[in-house]
Amino acid sequence: MTTETPRWYTSSYSENGGQCVEVATNLATPHGIVPVRDSKNVSGPALSVPAGAFTAFVTGIKSGELQHP
């Protein structure tokens, strides 16, 4: 990934019994990625999402464009 250490956090909206993901947005500006990992398996793999794609995803969720059927 990078040599910079990700600063992981879970959204304050994630109070659903541990079924969460964590993100490290501190790497978005310097490296153009947002790592995402399973909060239940912090030593497992992380998915590196391009920062622009992550922004579009969050925007889609907030706007209601991306909703669960």
C-alpha cells in the first residue's frame, strides 16, 4: 500500500453490532487512495479504493442515489 501508516476509524453511525468497515481517509490527499477494511478482522487485508471513487460512493449514499432495495 504505502509506507505511511493508515489512521483507521469507524463511522459514528456504525452502531449495528459490529458489522462495520473501517476507513483510513488520511491517505486520500497524499496518496489518492482510501483503504477500507473489515472492523472484525483488523489484521486482514485492506482494499485500496481510489479517493475519487470513495467520494462518489459516499456522495451517492448521502443523496439516496445508492440505496439497498
